[in-house]
Amino acid sequence: MATQMSTASVTKAYDRWSPVYDLVFGPVFKKGRSAAIVAAERIGGRIIEVGVGTGISLPQYSNRNRIVGVDLSEPMLDKARERVRSGNLTHVEQIAYGDAEALQFADDSFDVVVAQYVITAVPNPERALDEFARICRPGGEIVITTRVGAGEGLRGRIEKTLMPITSRLGFRTDFPFERYTDWAATRGDVELVESRPLPPLGHFSLVRFAKRQPSLQGQIQ
């Protein structure tokens, strides 16, 4: 059975999710959102949240930071913009359409790139990770909350079986952690600095990559 995802199909899926996204996913991802924001604010500064969705995370960021949010789904973005207006979130610099695989920002534009439950929802995860690394400044971090697949065993087989269904809903169930480590191994400018399980049930993880300073990149080949 086909499990191919496309930008158009993912956008359509999240357009459909937009009216109920906060209700369905808000409680499930609450602890992960908080963990990601704490991690991002250890660096602070100019932070982009890729896949900002309805903007549910935006009120949690300190007003010491400048926040940019991008997403593919215009209905989601409308909710995020309304959240910024109604909450007078003056620390939010911009809410805009943006494709994780082709971000319209210059190299080294952000101190932190945050992607919450996004990587398993894009058609080409490694391309998105390359974009995150490109727009993150040296010394900054990429902070990801992510579903991590089992890979093998009964759970792994179930995840693979569910892929044709979940891909139409806008996300992957089958996504082994090795996709992150294999990606990092292809680059000389990023380093995995943290990976730890998140609730519920440890099926999600907080993953942090540091973008190396140029002086260090040449030393690690």
C-alpha cells in the first residue's frame, strides 16, 4: 500500500485538523511543548517555530525573545494570528506561510529553530532538517519534539501497517530515531546534544542539535 506523503496532502490534512487541533492535540503534546520552550529559551534570542499551527505555544515564550512562526496551513495560521492579537503577544515578530522544506529566510537568521511534532509530518524530513541547520546560526540550536518509531518488534510492525492511514492524516507512525542520527552523520556542522523521552508513554522525544561554530567544523571531519 502507498505511503507517499506530499506537501499538498499534508497541507490539506492540517487544514482539516485546524478546527479541532487544540482540543485533540493540545493536552497530548502539552508537556512536550513546555519542554521544547524551556530548551529553546536556554539559548533565547530570535526563535522560529516551524509548524507553529494554531500558535498554541506562543503565549508560553518569554517576551525577552522574538518569535517567528510559520506553517503550511492557512486556517491554522489564521488561528495563530488571532491568538497573537487577542493575547497581545508583542514578542511575536511574524506569523507567515512557510514550508519546512524551503524556508524563505537567510542563512544563520535565528538563534533557535523549534519544530514541534513536525518532522514526522513533512514529505522529506532530511530536507527539512537541512533547512533548519541552514537558518540556525552557529552556536544556536535546533530543538525538536518528535514521535520516535519502534523500528522492530510488534510495535514496529504495527507502525508500518498504520502508515497508509496515518500518512493521509498528515503524519508518520514509522520513523526510527536512526533517521536523525544518520542525517547528523552526513553533516559537519551539527551535533546531537540531547535525546530524551517525553510523555505520554515515551513514544515522543525531545531532540536537540547544536550548530557548531565554524572554527569547530573544520576540526571534526
